[in-house]
Amino acid sequence: MNKSHHCLLSRMPGEFLEGGEDLPSMQNASRLDDAEPKKFIAVCLVVRRLENLDRLLPLFMVQPYGNCHVFVAVKGMTEDNFTSLVLPRYEYWIRQGCVTLRHYPGKNQVSDLIDTVRGVELSPYDLFVFPREELLCSSGFLERINRLHARLSPHHCSYEQGECRMLTTRNGVQYAEPPAKPANPLFYTLTREAAESLMECERNPAQLAGLYPDRRDPKHGAYGHDADSLMMQMVSYYGGENLSSMEQETSFLLCPSPAVSLNNPLVEMEESLHEAMTDDPVSAEYLVELEHPYWTDCFRILGINGCRVKLPEKATVLRFTERELVLQWERWGREQFIRDKEEGPYRLYHTAVLRRKGADNPGRRQESLDLVEMALAAPPVRWGVCAVALPRESYYWLRDWIEFHLRAGAFRVVIYDNTGSTGSRRVDSVFRAGRLQRSGTSKRGEEYGRLTAHLSDEDIKSKLDGLSARYGRERVRIVPWQPRDPETGQIIHGQVEAYEDFIRRWEKELDWCAFLDMDEYLYCRSGTSVGTILEQVEAKTPDVSRIMLKAWKFRQRWSKDGPRDIRRDMAHLPMSDGGEKNLVRLCDIKAADIHWYWKMKRGTRCVIADPEGLAFCHYNASDKEMENGPLHTLIRPRDFLTAGIEHR
């Protein structure tokens, strides 16, 4: 599911600056009481426990420093509980324009921080303060930050890592531990420029390298479990100070409670999906409420796995939408839960249907059970398709390429949107000089730039987003991909790096993936399917981890005057060597490549597929090649497509 949950504010921050009849806002009060210029501060809170929210918000609302706005990203509860329990408690402050409360699914540590101000216009704010959830701030907390930052350069950030006392409760008695220096800062303060850079690093992890003097990111974007490392590097890059070195102050922290039970069935999935900093909904953790005839419980969903909260009962998530949840329980069979509307619990569905239809007829009941099991059956092998593309070059075939591979049985179709690319850093690439992209010309001379000049980049992005919504964002993902050359700063292909990013994101969800270009379409013999072939490979030759695919060459997609309808093309050139692509088992990959130099786990092997049984169709032959070469009709590229597509 790809849904950000926002509360609707009656007024946005800043609307009260010109109001005459409203009560004075915090911002106005500060300006009346103190003529000294004050920085406008955005307080950015990530809260996973309601008691911490109840403690933190009043502390910030009574701050004498009024020139601020508090943004809160609430995690760790269902959306229904957020709407019914949290929003009503703080409705007054929300309506006064002092607080923005929003509900988001759980993500990696960095994206959790960014969620606080995601989609917010940052320009009104000078400083962005990110306190720890357990912090007990003093009444002069914001005044002190403003005062000390007045002594720093306007571009400098800061952090607080001075003496701290931990408030601990034992046997009903609460006491403060002796002062000690915490392992990580208690809060960070970023300038607007640094906050914008943080958000850009999430959108494009390749930007992280620019934060280091040698332009090499030592963690390769894996800050999802270590946001403190990234925040400290951000402070270091922009210049900053430990505020406690400028002015000593002893802080207090509540002893944190464990957010997750030690008996966590999803710990491995969480470590994997939350390692990278990404806002991809596929990597987020969702909480929903399930109603079963024998129990009611919250259910955690992380990737393709899930578990109950009250009991460590684990299940594979076969389908998850706003209205339907299908689970394959680890200890028993499949169950289908349906939600009657966009809000509320998911209720067990197919058992109730079976009781009505088969209560008086055991034979009919068993027949219905069999039908339900068939309807809920999951594919034995989950495979996907990944492409790094300039969407403008493939604009007229975007829907066709996506729908083709969905009908072929792909569990996930992922397109890395490389808009803005000026070339490649690979020494063997025809795009190395960048001349072709700048002129909007393919390496075969197709002038797609001229033929799509009437379309803006935003038009093309809108079409891609619409296709993702049409077929379901849980099946079709569009990933912005604008890596930059560390020497020139220009956007480049980064094709292998995109493949590596794909593998990190989806190796736990998919078994196999075909890494193709968008003028390439998978093919298999009519009467079979890609999934069936992969199932046979896994059953009969489990040591095979990579299948090399030969290409059937068809006429290129663009003519001099515009796009061609390639769906009608049947004539192709004879099979030729070179340019093979790969269908790869993700769990066995050690290093990715484009064509031949993939590195797989020791003990596995690569095979070359029979091109009449499994291959890909490449629409790249020029008019001259088609005129001069012998033409054949040995295969029919779309005859094997039998699966229907569910439109959203």
C-alpha cells in the first residue's frame, strides 16, 4: 500500500500572522514580548508511544519562546487509533496553528525523521530541531538554541551531547542516575539548507557521497538503522558545534522502554528492509487491526511477512490492499480478511461465506473450501522485472511494457526513472560522452527528444505515476533515480548501482528477477509461463542461479515521424550472439552487472536458455537491417500472455 496518512488542518502554520480576531498565536506572542529577532524553529518529533506524546507536546506548548511550530510523525499504532485517540486530544493546538500531527507507517530511522516535515514547505523555517523521544526539555530549551545559534555562522548546524541524567523507575520508585555523557546526541539542530539536503539524500542516496571529503560514502546508503551517523555527518559537513561546549547544561532523559518485544518474529525482515534510507512503501511497516471469530489483535506487516502483536504467530502476506488482506499462516492454512470501508478493522471473510453456503451440505462445504484455497493460492515462484530507463525515450510504450510483464506473471515491475541523465561513467558505454542524452537521441539514432518535445518532464512523470496507481503500487513501483558523477555533479545512468539498489530492496520479497531495458520484452513458448519454467528450474536444477537470455531482434520502436505499434510486429531477424540479458535468483547474487559479468554464490551455476523456449524480444533493429537481413516468424511474442490484469 502506498498511502501517507495526514490529519487535515483547519489552518496551516503561519496563517495566524495576519489574523486580527484570533487569539494570539505562539509566533505573535513572542514578537510582542521580545523585540529581539528570533529564528523561526520547526520542532520535529518522531513519537511511537502515546505517553511520550502526552509529555512532549505540553512541554513545547508552554515554552516562552513562541516563534516555533511543532511537527509530529506518529508511529507504532493503527491509523484508526490515531484518528480516534490522538487527534481529538490535541485538536485545540492543531486549530490554533501550533501543531501538525500526522500518522505514518514505520520506516527506517532516517525516513522516520524526514516524515515529520515530509511535504511541508520549508522556506518559512530557519532551524529544524530533532529531539529524542525520551528527552525532558527545560522551559528555556528553544530560547537556548536560538541564543547559541546567534553566535554561530548562519549556515552552521549543532547537536547536544553534554551531561545527562537518566530518570529510571524501579519497584515503583523514580530516581535520577548520576550525570553521564550519552552515547548519542540528545538532539540535532539543522539549518534549512541542511534539512533540504537530508531530504534530497533520501530521494537520491548517491548524494550521500558528497558529504564526505573523499566523496565516498563508507556505509553505501545503509543508514536506516543508524540515523545518528548520518546526522553527525550532516552537522560536520555544514559546520557545527556541540552546544554543551558553548554553554553547559545538564539534560534529563526518561529511561526508554523497548519499542518492540524481544520475541520479534520479524526481526530479520526489519533489519533487511530498514537498512537503506528509503520512503518506498514496500519497505514500510504497517499496523492493521484483525477481527477473527476467536480473537481480535493488531497485525504487523513488513514486506511479505507479518505477525500478530499479542502472540508471535507469523504469516506470509499474499495480498495487502486497502480492502483485502490474504495471509498464509505459518502453522495453519490461508485466511482472507476483508475491510468494508477504507477505515476500520479487517474481518475474516471466507469462513463466514462458507458457513452460509455450506452449513447444510458437507459436500458443498468441501467444494467451497477447495475453491477458496484455489482462489487464495500464491504463485510458487515470485519473479519480477527491473529496468533503468529514460521514460521520455519509452513514453509511448510505458503502459504496454508494464502491462505486458504483469500479464506474463511478474509479481513486481520496477522502473528506475533516470530522467535528467547526461551519460555513463562506464568506459565501455556508448553514452559515456553524454552527447546522445543531451540531444534526445538514442544510440540507434532515434530522435525521441524531438518527437516528444511537446511533453514536459512533469507530464511524463504524471503518466508513470498514473500507471503505478492504475495497476497497484504494490505491484508497479517507480523509483526516482538521479545518481550524480562525483567529479562533474551531473546526473548519470548508474545502471549497475540501480540493480544493486533493487536487490537490496526486494531480495527478501522476490525469488528471481529479469533485468531488462524498456525496449526489451520477455518471451516464453506458448502454453507455458515464466513462473512455470522457474519452478521447474528450482525443482530439477536447484544449483542454477542465473539464466542467460538470448535476444530475438525486431524493428526499432521509433520511426522518423513518430512511434510504431510494436504489438503487431511478427517479423524478426535471425538469432545472433551478443547483448544477452539475465534472469537471476536474487538471493545468490554477490555482484551485479548488465550483461555477462554477474558474480554469483560459489556452488551455483549459469545456464543459457533455449531461445525458442525462453528469451527476450529486443525492438532495436534499424530499418536498414530489417530491409537487408533475412526475416523470420519463428516466434509469436505475445501468444503466451494469458493472465488478466486487475485495474485499480
